[in-house]
Amino acid sequence: MDAFLLWKWIHILSAAVLFGTGLGIAFFMLMAHRTGNPVVIDGVGRNVIVADFLFTATAVVVQPVSGIALAVLAGYSLLEDWLVVTYALYVLIGMCWLPVVWIQWRMQQFAQTAANTGGELPDQYHALFMWWFWLGWPAFASVMGIYALMLLRPTSIF
């Protein structure tokens, strides 16, 4: 296998991990939240945090490395319009994801406290859930935009 195909395989695999883990985390967090049960939210929250660090964080690092390697090997300028837009979308995703990681941790902490005391989820938990929910939409849309740019590689955007 030549270098280009190897990097392409790594890039596609890490994109699938990034998208799949993100979608899976969103689904399981939403389903746990809908139960309203602090014990369920605590357990799912713990697993989501681990998955984010093991899978999402790894793919977040691999994606730009493999993407730049592919662009260079394919002979693209790293300043092609479609690549610049991709970088901007990737930064936007990061600006959404970083607070979401902290939010998930805080939500899990609130759920753990409620589970341990037999209490209700506090208002802060519900406020954080709304932030978590709404930060997911621009990140998801940006991932879709990046996929479109990778497939289409338009010659001119600006």
C-alpha cells in the first residue's frame, strides 16, 4: 500500500470514529437525560466521558494530521479555498466540543450527587443540558459541511 492510500485509510477511519462516536454520545446522553433518572444519567455520563477521551480526542488529533498529509501527497496547496473553509469548520467544531466535554462532566457530577442523595437533578443540570444540546447542532452541521467539502473539493468558494 502506498503512502497516499495509507493516509487516506487513516483519514477515513478516523473521520468515521469521530462522527460515529459523536453521534453515539449524543444519542446515549439524550436518551439518559430523557429518563430523568440520576442513576442512569450518572452511569451513561461516566461512559460518555471515557468514550470522548478515548475515541473522540484521538480522532480529533488524527484528522488534521492525516488530512494535511493527504493534501500534501495529492499536490494541493494547503491554502485551497475548500481546505481553508474546512479548517474554519474544524475550529468551530472544537469551539463547540471543548465546552461540551466540560458540560458532560458537570452534568454527570450533578447526576451522581442526586443519585447518591436520592435527590432531584438541580436546575444547573438542566441549564447545562440545554447548552450541551444546542452546542451539538453547529458541530454536527460543521461535520456535514466538512464531509461535503472533502467529497466535492470545489475549486472556488470565495
